[in-house]
Amino acid sequence: MKTLILVTALTLSFQSLASPVREISSNTEIYIGITESRAEAYEQGVNTLQQLKLLTGNQAYKKLNLVNVSTVRNSVRVNDGRVYVDEFADADGSLKYQAKVKLSYSYKESGSNR
């Protein structure tokens, strides 16, 4: 009887440890500082995108501000991105430019919320 209880307990323990993991893909936008020229804004955006694509795992998790408790932190990867520049006028009527980096990233998510 003790053996049966022990085997049952171990089986249940192993099943809870082997929770399913699924791959998640998502997108986000990051706005870069305001500049005086369109070319400078594109340059800042491209530099930021290149830096973000080098990040992996926990670095990318922190930089992208992911807060899902079931995210497998070392699985976060920036897959691709694009740079856009917004043009606008400030209160004085001066034209300003701001880079926007649109990112595609992926990560694994544990099936358990432990």
C-alpha cells in the first residue's frame, strides 16, 4: 500500500513539472528621442533596432518590459523590425522628427503560472 501511494505521488509530481511550453509571437513599438532632422531620426532608429536585435534572453525580456510571469525569460528573441519617422511641429512651429521602431519578437511561455 505504501508503495502504491509513493508511486502515485511521484507520478503526479512529475506531471506537474512537465507543463507544456508554447511559442508566442508579438509586436511592439518603441519611440526614440526627438531630433531636428529626418536623417538623424532614421539614424537613431536604425542604431536602436540593431542594438535590440543583438539582445537575447533575459536582456531582451528586460528591455521589452515583458511582465508575464509565465514567460520563459531566456527564450525572448527580437526577430525583426522596421524604422519609421514621424514628422510634427512643436508649439513654436518648428518641425521635429521622432523615430519609431516597430519590433517583432517571440518567446516561450510555460503552461504553468508558478
